[in-house]
Amino acid sequence: MRVMAQIAMVMNLDKCIGCHTCSVTCKQTWTNRTGVEYAWFNNVETKPGVGYPRRYEDQEQWKGGWRLDRKGRLVLRSGGRVKRLLSLFSNPDLPALEDYYEPVTYDYDNLISAPAGPDMPVARPRSVLTGRPTEITWGANWEDGLGGAPEHAGGDPNLSGEWAEKVKFEFEQTFLFHLPRLCEHCLNPACVSACPSGAMYKRVEDGIVLVDQDRCRGWRMCVTACPYKKVYVNHATGKAEKCTFCFPRIEAGQPTVCSETCVGRLRYLGLLLYDADEVGEAAATPDEKDLLDAQRNVFLDPSDPEVIAAARAAGIPEDWLDAARRSPVYALVSKYKVALPLHPEYRTLPMVWYVPPLSPVLDAVTSAGGNQDDPDHVFAAVTRLRIPLEYLAELFTAGDADVVGGVLMKLTALRSYMRERTLGGDDAAEEEAALDAVGLTAGEAEDLHRLLAVAKYQDRYVVPAAHKEDAAALTAMENRCPVESSGEPASARKVMLGIPTLRRTSPEGHA
Ligand code: SF4
Ligand code: SF4
């Protein structure tokens, strides 16, 4: 067992109101600069919808993430080292400007310098790239609240299969929810493995994936390899930039800016301990539907004495072990199993997980003539919710609708139980039986309810500060890497050769 620690995030999608505060505060902090106008380290998508960049989830087109070859080995979808070297100067698998959008500014000067005339002067849009007048036809948030959905949302790559007929883009028959996205700081990051320069790397101490600006040569292999399309190229510097997980704040024990400013208070940050020796095997799990369990099995119980001993031996400090035991992320991901990873089938083992949204379940009960207080009626309604289980399954469980249904039933049972308890109903025994059916005790239900509904700042963000005094020891760990560069998958048994991809942070030059 090789214990490592990773800072990870969970988002409770039921609470996201799509206000985009997270995107704006992130942009103000990290990408309010020339060259990255189009870069949204954090963006909030409306689902169903094609996302940003357009149809980024279509890996047949973009070749992001990993696949298994005929022998069951992990290989990058974007191809092996030779193919990638051959496409250094002509890479066809990159989203183009029209898949993002043309950054614009406005002709503000016209407002004050236009000659007097019968009409109010206007500030027309101008391309930031060419300086010429342009039309605004697309943007990172073009589909907000299903805007233009009848025209565009059918292009959502998740709408495959016969069940997609259930998804209607007609007023009164449709559904939507918001999906905030950032870099997943994956355990098996395709971007790191694809980088020919060794510029992308995963930090030993907390798993944050960064770009060394001094090493980046602008080959853009990371953009192709990232299945979430969360690496952007700065068109002014020609170098890759991505979400930094606000590492200067994390090192100071503070939450990321997107978390700190989240209006819905739906983000959770905490440590997960994991067994780095198991990462490669988990990512190579043959059946995509087993990837969720495989990734959960990589995570370690921070209260297990054996894990604690191994973590101490690996040099993880005591306050980090304490933080791992109090981690809300561990509770939601592993203890209560209500959080799910985004597109586990990409095999990068993402580390930003989501509590799936529960559409108005009680409405579904009454509209079907059921009794809101009868758990059987409520559970049955989960399968008829406005947001089809199959759609959520495409996003979070590689198509396994039963797993998503199980999580929603757990959330439904929890809601029902707390409602009964708070309103002083007389069906406590029946509600406890419903809890039992989804594997929760009354005490666990209270704990989960506190975490999901009323958790305070210090419960949502359990971020231990960095230990600068351990910098030398961490540098020595550079060669103990769960991921490798140049297209080689994570492997517990391989010794990393060549360019280090998992290493200690140097003080400057990251993006
Ligand atoms: S989500 Fe982040 S860590 Fe994962 S492959 Fe993309 S850029 Fe790399
Ligand atoms: S700030 Fe929070 S509630 Fe608002 S869009 Fe972002 S994640 Fe959703």
C-alpha cells in the first residue's frame, strides 16, 4: 500500500442555481488577462446541452481520455507516442475557435466620439483577435437555462440511445439542471501522460495538476488528451493554462475561490487518502460500469489503523490525517456513496464528484396519484422523474441507471425521513424502515442531512495547510509516481523514467 493524499471536491447539484458567480470570480482571479479571454477554468453548463467547448463529451471526435487496447492495456485515445509526435505540427483533434467562441470587446469609443445624429450611438462588438467588427454567435454560456435548446441541445452527446426520446425540448415538458465544471485533477490524468515536454504534472503532496510554464512548448497534446477539455492555450503566450485548484489558497488552508464564493453553498473540499499502487489497475478495469467501484476502492478509510500507519510511514502529517478523517468529500464519496464521478468511462479517475440532482420527486408522486408519505410510492416515482435516470447515468455512471437510481432513492428516503421527523409525523417506524432499505441508520441520516443541508463553512471546507518544512522530503518523492509521461498509463509496477510528471511545486511559473 502506497498512501498518498489528494485534495478533492464534491458538488451537490440539487443546490446549484446557475448564477455563475463561481465562473466570474474564478475568471477575475485567474484568467482576466490577454490571451485567455475564452478560457473558463470554471464554467457552469446547462444540461442537457452541448457544453463548452461544443460537444466536448464526444470522444469519438476529440479523442480525449483513455481506452483499453485489445490486450486490455490502457492507451491514450489520442494515440501512442509516435502518432502524437507525428501530429506535433498538425493536430486534427483540437477544438477550433468556433467550438469555443471568438473573444470580443466593444467599440466603446464610439459612444463618446460619434458625430451628433438622430440615433443613439452604440458600441459594436469587435474581435479581440483581429480587431475587426464581428457578430456574436456563440459563447461559453450560450445555452444558459436551455436558451436555444430546441435548436442546439439535441447535439448533446449524452443523448444517445432509445431512452433519449424521453427528453423533450418543448416548453412544459422539459428539464434542466446546471453542471459546474472545472479541471478534475484526475488520479490518472491523460493531460500529464500526453505532454511531450513534461510540463504538465501532478503534485505529490496534494494531487493538484499544474502546468510548468517554463517547460511548456505549446504542443497542445494536453488539450486533445483531456476529455473534459479543461486545458486552454493562451493565444498570447502560446502556452497551456488550466485550473490550478487555487493552490496558493489551498496551501494556506483556504478553499478555492469558486468554493468560497459559491452562492448555493454546494461545494465541499476535503482530503482523500488513496493507494497509489492501485491507480493503474483501477483505471484499466475492463467493464466501464465497474469503474465507479474500482475508483472508490482506491480510496482508503482514514480511520483504519493500518491505513494510518502506512500514511505516517509515507510522511503524511498528523494534521492531514486528522483532516482526512473529517473530510466531507470522503463522507459523500465513500461513506455515504451519494457522490458520483463525471464520466468515469474516460478512465482518468476524476477527483471532482457530484451529488446528482433530484427533480421534484414529491410532485412526481402526486401527479401519479400516489401518497407523498408512502415510501413505496416515493421510491417508485424516482424511476419516473423529469430528469431521466438514463441521462444522469450517461453523465455519472457510464450508463448504469441502477446506480444513479440507488443514489436518488437514498436522497429521497433521507428527505422523507427528515420531513417526517421535522413535521412531527407519526410514521417514524415506517420512515426508518425506508432508511434501512437504502442502507442508512437514523444516526447516519441525521449526519448526512447535516452535511447536505446545513453544513457550516468549516464543515464544507476541511483543507489542511501545507507543510513547507516537508518540501525536501517531498522533492525526494518525485520519482514515486502513479502516472507517467509520454502516453504510458499509470502503473504500480513501472518505475518512472525520463521526465518527472509528479513532482514537488517550485515557487513560481505555474498556470
Ligand atoms: S480534467 Fe484536469 S487533470 Fe484531468 S485530464 Fe483534464 S486537465 Fe488533466
Ligand atoms: S456559484 Fe455555486 S450556485 Fe452559483 S453557479 Fe456556481 S456552483 Fe452554482
